[in-house]
Amino acid sequence: MTQPAQNHGRRVFGFPLGGFGCLASLLLALAAAFLTFFASTTVAIFALLAWNLTGHHAVSYVVTYRYVGLPAGLLVLAAALPVFAVLWVRGKLGK
């Protein structure tokens, strides 16, 4: 019988931190920004919906994309790109 290969690298929630390629690192950073954009926009839309309904306001929902979703997504992208770039470089140097 053959033994399965064991990965002794660091893991977070079962997710390996050391084996990313360049494309995988870029896609993970973009996915994190994409998820943040939509999650923060969703929360902002519901908050604005409650604000408009309870106060009889007429604020446009465009502000949720422009002032909440976009800055949050860009902030996460700006933070995730260096983090995943460092993980990619560490993986290259560790081999």
C-alpha cells in the first residue's frame, strides 16, 4: 500500500498557506475583494432600506455601491494583494 503525501506546512482552518502559485494568489486576492464588495453592499442596502422606510427619506441606493461597497472592496484588495504576494514568495523561497 502506498502512503499519502503529508503536507506539514502551516494551515488556517484546514487551508494550506504555503502552496499558492502566482495565478492562485491573484485569484484569491480578487475573490476576497469581490466577496467583501458584495457583502458590504448588501448590508448597506438593507441599512439604507431601513433608513428610507423608517424616516420617509428618499436616498438613492447608488450611494451604497459608491460609498460603501467600492471603498470596502478596494481596501480589501489593497490589503490582500501584498498578503498573498508574500505567501507566494515564501512558497517559492521555501522550495
